[in-house]
Amino acid sequence: MKSFSRWMPIIGGAVAGGIIALVIASGSNSSNSVTTTVVRPSQQAALPASFSKAGGLTVNQIYRSASPGVVDIIVTSQSQSPSPGFFGGGNGSAQKTQGEGAGVVYDKKGDILTDEHVVAGATSVKVTFQDGTSVPAKVLGTDPSTDVGVIRVNVPSSELHPIPFANSSDAQVGDPVVAIGSPFSLPETTTTGIVSQTGRSITAPNNYTIPNAIQTDAAINPGNSGGPLLDASSHVLGLNDQIETNNSTASGQGSSSGVGFAIPSNGVARIANAILAGKTVKHAYVGVELSSASTGGAEIASVQPGTPGANAGLKAHDVITAIDGHAVSSTDQFIANIDNYSPGETVTMTVKRSGQTQSIKVKLGTRPASTPTGG
């Protein structure tokens, strides 16, 4: 059967400012890749940094150390096709679709971390290890707000090779990195590059903003989603998640233009640990849409009625310059700071309004399941 691609749009958030993000999932008897892409003009990829000069491991050493802990993930899902009747009569038919991504072995219990969009809607998940062992996996939990998913396999502990996690806050521009994944159904593919920038914001599957993403020029393509971005010590710096590209294959799948993004390891570990502890993942919520053009703080474009921000008295055009005394210099920094708090906590925001500075206390709420604005 001829394969086909299905493009699922994810609306870009306020920070992204009109960017269109796409989740690519293909369905047929042949398994193709799953990734998230953002369409933009291409940028030239920089040459990979020298790992040996950086004092770290060589690329080969990193691969040999980490690759046993990287798995290929095949996901089967089922969708209901519409009835062929002009007026929608009849029941339609169920169609199976397949997608492919990668994952990282997290512990000796069989827990594997990947991107939420890799396993979203899965009716079955199959994991294949480097030695060819293939087993079914169970989805333990996901968090669409951070695009993190946790799956579990039942295999002997000798099959499991957890990869240590790095402190993503230590990432610096120019640091060498290695990506391992299954681009275009080619498991164990290894590419190299550098940290192109830190502190980027990308859009989650439910349209919220994921802060502190790591940008890299390492080649990331459909099927790399959920695989590790490794530092020079062969530790997980993040999970590969999205690319920005204007390149596409003959089948319409986006391909690398040298601009990729990984979810930071610190955030991944925090969410994964909560899921593994049996907790419901909740995120703090203010209920404001922020202006992407704001400088010297986070300017509020609008306040959603009935939200914590509205109840506290925040207004459009307010500029938030600090939270609990910690300076806020940008929209991205505001989002990252709020994400450090829990629902129910009260924070004091320093706000500039009509030339005057005032303090406003906001009792944080619980983030709704999705947002049309990314705020």
C-alpha cells in the first residue's frame, strides 16, 4: 500500500508570533517518522565543534556509551475516517496509522522517556533496543504542556542501560552536542553539532509555551523526536523535539535546515519524576496573553476573564518587571519563572502601569488543558 503523510497543525504561541508548527505523522503499512516542525526561512548549519578540543569524549565514545540506552519507538494509533456518504451517513471506517520516534532509557525499572507527541493517541507501542530486542511498551503518563511522555517495558535489567542526565542550566552556546535517533526510519543514526543558543521558547502540543529549550544545529529530522541531545560527557542535555525548516522531502515531510530544538533535561526529569511518582502533573497559571514585542519586562496584551490574573487586578498593557523580587526582563523569562511555582501559591508581581510601579499579589491557578494563545 502506498504510504501517505498526515500533517497535524499546532498553533504557534504568543512568543512564536505567527509561526506555524506541524506534527508529522504518517500512516500506512510502512512506518514513517513523527516529529514536530516549524516552517521558517532556512538558516545555514554551523560546522560541528571539535569534541576532543573541548575536553570531552569523542563522537564515537559518546555513541558507544549512550547508544545502548537509546531505543526506537513504533507507535500505532487508530483514527475514524469519515463516511463516504455526501451527507455523512453511515459509520465510516477505522484506520490504523503508524509513527516512529526515539526514546531514552531512564532507569533499571524499564522506564523510558520520549516526547508526548510521539506516543499521543497510541493504541500500541513497540520498543526496539540496539541489540534488536523488540517488546511492547505501556504509556505510564504524558504531559502535553512540556511534551514529555513516559513509557515502560518489561525486560531483564541487563537489557536496560540508563543514560545519566546533565544539568541543562549549564549549557553554553558553542558546547558540542550529539543527537541519536531514528530519522526517516533509520535507528541509531548519530549526528553532531553545537548548542546554537539557550533559553529559546517553543510551542507545546497543547499550545502552551515550553521555556528554556536548547537550540542546536545538529541534524534533527522526522523520527528524531524523543531521542537524546547529548553533551560532551555523553549525558542527556535534552530530548529532541522540534525543527524549523523550509526543506521537505518528496513525500512532504520536513527535514533539517540546521535549526533544531530540544526540551531541556531539567524540565524533562522534573515532569518524568512526577509521573513516575503517580502524581498528576499540574502547572501554575496566571491567565494572561503576553506581547512578543515587549522589552524591559513582560507586557500583558490581554487578561482572560475569571482567571487568577483578572482576579488580582492585572490589566492589559501592564508590564511585569519582577516576580517575588526576581527580575523579569522578557516574556520568555516570565513564562520560565512562573513554571517554577505550583498552583495555589501566591506570588508578588512588580508591575509598571501608566508610568507608576506597584506590587500586585496573584494567587496562581491550575493551567487549563489547552489554550488558543500559548499564554
